[in-house]
Amino acid sequence: MSTLSDFFIRLAVYGAVGKDEKKGFILLYLSFTLVISKSIATSADLYLELYFLLAVANGFIIPISNPFLFRFNAMAAAIVVFPTHVSVPVIKNPFPCKIIVIIYHGKDLIGLDLEQADKQFVWHPYTQMKDWLQWNNKVIVKGNGFYLIDTDGNRYLDGCASMWCNVWGHTNKEIIDSIITQVKQLQHSSLFGLGNRPAIELAEILLKISKQMDHVFYSDNGSTAIEVALKMSVQYWRNKGYNRKNRFLSLEHGYHGDTLGAMSIGYVPEYFRHFKSVLRLSKRISPPKSSTLDDFRNHVKQDYIDNLERIFSKYSDTCCAMVMESGAQIAGGVNVYPYGFQKAVSELCNKYDILLVIDEIATGFGRLGNMVEYLAQRSNPDIVCMGKALTGGYSPLAVTLCKNEVYSAFLSDYSENKHFCHGHTYTGHPIGCSVAITNLRLYRKHDLVENIRRNSIYLRARLKEMQASPVVGRIVHKGLLGAIDLVNKKEKKHEPIQSLDYHGKKISTSNYIMREAIKMGVFMRGLGDTIVIIPPLAIGKRDFKFLLDVICELIKKIEVMV
Ligand SMILES: Cc1ncc(COP(=O)(O)O)c(C=O)c1O
């Protein structure tokens, strides 16, 4: 259907079909009526928030939102859902009347083609927009469980957990209810000069989970949580009179976000070389080699630690903090630390008076199989950053936790200007905080970490199967994080597969993975020549199997191409 008249004609036909005893052309009386979702038959797929255009004809089509009209004993023949981008048959009739739901793809009717509008108006992150304009890109209009649904009603498994933050899928009732409750109560009030209940309650919960931490500072995304940690570290030492301690140590291939401070410590040349001139790069230490599927029980080597100690001793007077991801690096190149590495760093920080900042943004909340990864690593940080899964993806929120020792260095009279000079408009946002509270409650209720561990065993078994492929190189795995390096092993070349042919055009391997996976019903993003497996944390067995089957299929496709 493409025109309004077409639409009317169909509606008339449906009106006739839907009625046995009443005939005749439907008199269209158009009214935009917001139908209360609970008052009509639904399947979970019906896109209810939009308007229902109700065609009302004398006597037999009624606006069912109005129970009063049932008194007229009318027979509803048709309900037109307008506009919607989701084709789902929804015929379940709780009313004493006939209901036919015609779902109309309203692009032309309302003059808005979302794909075109997206291309015209939206600038996408890490995207060559010239290239983007040439593709048939998807616009997501709805989520349903672990699936994303586009304008044409196609469903894609959210294979990268919406940038690694999704926990429960996209329609978790308890989280949605908590948002609604909070929105009705207090929508926003900042922590500048005021407290708010959700921010206080969440802080208490987080400090219970994160043993050794005593205070919570709120921000709204991972990068800002890192900025908070960096500024906190610098000011901590200044407040104590050590002005020279203003540089950072960090790890090569570490990634901590895209803001200037975060780029300075997590400098990934492929992403950040344009900005190098304005960054104040940290001293970066080469991390130990990643644990692979076969040597994952390996312990960090003593000579590595000895070398590390020499660096810490050298930079002790000038470095305020060491910053590292917890348990594993991801975005700068997937690397699961060998046992004892994080603990050894922690001990050196303590010995050489350097604060330890642990970034749990991507790896905390169960991603690596532990609720709090730094505790599992037996490290003892001074400052910890959390984000992503903190709200399960339902609201932007991040936190920077610190110990009393750090916090108390900021206590003084205002005249001494020792208070922490940092804050965001959305600091401690009540909706974000109440979402996080519900999310963490659900972790306990469903014993999610245990479930993650079970899925992790399954993931390991599937990764082992994939190891045999001639295009699979190193495989890394921990918890619900998996990474497969694609290499051309034929003739023992072992060269990374950096690009692949796609309909006669060479595209990067990560782009190829994304485009081929979406055709198979999965949305995922690779990292260069690495397939990264980061599913929503509560993913069920069936969906997880589907995701891994698609990855196996992708590997087979690549096998015949190289
Ligand atoms: C370890 C780590 N730290 C920080 C960030 C930045 O988080 P955000 O994208 O929310 O700014 C990321 C993002 O992927 C990350 O992986």
C-alpha cells in the first residue's frame, strides 16, 4: 500500500470481510485515538505506543478504546494500526465483537521514510558516512526480548548486546515499570546541592557489592566515569601536596573511552591518531600475552613482574595513577589477562604510592563470569569505574567509586579549595539510578552470574569446535566474552584477514561480518579482523545457540573466500 486512497480501499474491503451480517461501504470517520494498551488484544509485538487510526462506520466499527460504546452492541470490523513499522498479525479478541487488525506500513502516508531521513540527518559513530549512504541500512523501531526489529518488521538478534550493555533484552517489564514509577515521582533533580532517593539507594547497593569501596560519584557514560577517575587521581595528590604526581600509567591496547582524557590513557592508534596532538599520553606498559583457550590457566611470569616493578619504581614520583581494564582488555584488542597479573599490578601500585584505577565498565557485572571482576582478580583498587550493564542498557548512567582514603583527601574548608571540582548536569539522574537498582535486584532474583557461568561453559565448547577452521587463529574466552581472530592459515601463512570481497567490493572484515550476519538475522560488530562475541548477559540457550551457529556459518563462508 502506498497511497492514502489505496489504504482506504483496503480498509473498506476488510470492513466487509470482517462482517458477516452487515454489508456496505464503510463510512470513514477518522479520529486519532490513543488506545490504552491494556484495553485491546495484543501480542507482545504490537507497536502500541503510536496512534490507532480508528475507522468508524455507522453501527459496526467502533473505537474500542471507549468501553462506553459497547453498550451500542456494535460489531467492530476493523482496527487499523497507524502508523506502524511492524508487521505482526495480532488477532486475539477479548471483546464481544469481531476485530481485524490491519497493520499499515505508514512510510508514504506520513511522508517519512526513516531510512532516508537517517541518511540525511544522522551522523553515525565510527562510520564513513560516504559509505553508509550507499548501503541499505536498518533502522530499528522496536525491541522485543533479545531481538531488535526494523522498519520492515525484520528481527535481528542483538548479538553485541547493544554495545555490550544489554543484560535482559529489550522489553523487561520490571525495568520498564521502574522507569514509569520513577518518571511519575521525580524525573530529574541533580546532585548539585541536593540529594535524591534513587541515587542514595543505588550508592548503598553498589558499595555493598563492591567491597573495599566507600563512596560513589555519578556520571552518565563510561568515558565520563573515567574522566572523573583521572581528575580525582590528579586532585588527590595535589590536595596532599604532591603537585608533581600528575601523569598516568596505563596498558598498551587498553581502551577507556573517547573523551580527551580517556583517549590519553587508552590510546588506540587506529581510532585516535587524529587527536594525538592534543592528548597528553600516558606512559603505556605492554601487557602480558593474552590467555587463549588452551593456556587460560597460565600464571603471569615472574620476569614480567620484575620488569613491571622497574617501571613503577621509575615513575613513582611523577605518576598519580595506573589505569587498567579489569580482567581483560576488549576494544583495543581482546586480551584476557593471565592469572595473577591484575593482583601483581595492584601490589606494585600500593608499594610505589600510585593509585590504582580499575575500569570495570565493559568487564564488570558478570561479563567475565564475576559480578565484580576486581574482587575475583584479588586486586585492591583505590578507584573503580562502572557503566554499561549497570542499567542493562535502559538508561545512560555510570559511576566512579573510591575508597575513604581517596575521599578524605578532599575534605577541608571551602577556602582551601580542596573539594572535587567536577560535575555533570545528569549526575545521579533519578531515572537512571532507579533503573540500576531494579537491574541489580534482578541479578540477585535470577542468580544471573550463575547463569552466565553455565552459558560460559557452552561458549567454550562451541569455541573449541571453531578452532579447527583454517581461518580461525587465536581464540580468547572468559565468561560471556569470546574473540576469534580471523587469519589465513592456508600454506601456514597465518596472516590476519583484514578485508573480504562483498558483492565485488573489498570491505573490511568487521564490516563484512556485520553485513553478512544481519542477513542471517543477527546484529553483531567485529573488531578489525576479530569476531567478538558479547551477547546480552541473560541470553537464553536457544538464542545463544542461534548466535553461535551464525558465527560458525560466517566462518564457513570466509573459509571459501580466502
Ligand atoms: C573498558 C571501557 N571503558 C570505557 C568505555 C567507554 O564507555 P562509553 O562508551 O559509555 O563512554 C568503554 C566502551 O566501550 C570500555 O570498553
